[in-house]
Amino acid sequence: MLEKTMYMVTASWCSSCKMIKPKVEATALRYNVPLVMLDVDQKEVRDFVEVNFIMAVPQLVFIMGNHFEIRSPLENGAIEQAFKDLTS
């Protein structure tokens, strides 16, 4: 995994995921943070989801060195705040 990376856990059937994906992608570009999309429909991603106790989609997972945090991007201002926290 990269030093500072944002992961967005999604699903192909998730309408909320589709709705916020463009905003998450644009925010990642603005903050110059690598963004990795993880679709829970893929076997490898299901393993990641289980190991990290991700219970819903969409979720933002950010990793800074040894720090790991999961946040819901659906709360007002959560996407922007997650990227601010990751880059501060």
C-alpha cells in the first residue's frame, strides 16, 4: 500500500456509490492523493472488507503509514474532511 492513500469501497449495485464517485475522484485530484476504487463484487476486495470490518458501502478508507481509518462519505462535508485529514 502507498504511504498516503484513499480507498473508496463501492459496489456495482450501489446507487449512492455511483452518485458520490465523481466528487470523491475530483477531491482526490484536488488534494493530489492517490485514490483506489475497491468493488466488493470482486473476491480480493471481499477479503479486504472482511479483514477490516467494513460493514457498508460506500466507505472511504484512508491509510497514512500505520494509521488506518474508515469513514462514511455520505455525511455532509465528510469527503472534503477526509482528504484534509489525510493531507494535514
